[in-house]
Amino acid sequence: MYNKVIMVGNLTRDVELRYLPSGSALATLGLASNRRYKKQDGTQGEEVCFVDVKLFGRAAEVANQYLRKGSKVLIEGRLTLESWVDQNGAKKSKHTITAESMQMLDSKSSNIQDESNYQNDESSYLQSQPHSQNNHPPKQTMQSAQGGVNTQKYEQNIPEINIDEDEIPF
């Protein structure tokens, strides 16, 4: 069987972080995703899906540090069913997403900092990270007022490396 959920939405509350007895971090967050559609009578309709998300390990700590109520996030994971008995003895259940990956979609410039500070922060962050294929900053996609999609790419300050043929070890 295949169980995969990809959901983009906004946090409905601040991240709740706690640590399991094993020492692993567990973050719980509420996610709301809305869909706008046109009804048969031509009016606009909207439906909202609310779901709880569980993040584990380093992703949980990162979410707690950087995400707040209203933050936009993309979650990939699997759907799980949680069941319990409430105080009155009634059986309760709800679906949650157990996250396998998370991407923060808010642009840094939407915070109090200006764009030039973000570029400096980004370059220092990239220099401090080990080199891998996953250290690329995210591509930002925003809806324009006309409904089109504008794509912006972040500039990266990658230093140029000059290697003379005499220095190549092979």
C-alpha cells in the first residue's frame, strides 16, 4: 500500500515542542489548508481542511525555532489515525500527518528584516553548512493580484575557484 500526503498551509497555532523519554524531539502543529472554487451558481466557495502534524527529531526543533502561528509551510508525510478514550469513556479518533519532511515557505523578507540582511544571513548559513545537493535556498512562488504566478530565484554568492593545471592532483 502507498500512504503519502503533501499539504501546503498555514499554522493555526504556535508549535508545541516536547521531548520523548528517548530524548527525541516531538513537535505538534496545527495546519490549515484552504481551497477556493466556483459554485454552480457562479459564486465563490471556500473549504478549509484542518489537520494536526507531528514532526520528529531535528525537524521538530527547527519548526519550533522558526515557525509561528500563520507561517506557511509544506509538509510531506503519511496519514495516521489516532484513537483514544476521552474522560467520559467515549471512543475518539482523528487523522494526523506524521511528517517525513518540511519546507518553510515564508520568505525571510516578510519578517521585520530587510532583503539585504537576508542575503547576508543566507550566504553565511550556506557557508556554515556541509556541502551537499540539498543546500539550495527554496524557490519562492507568489500569486500576483491578477492570479498569475511570479517565480523569483534567490541570488547566491558562490566564490569562483581558479585552479591551474599544475595544481590538479590527477
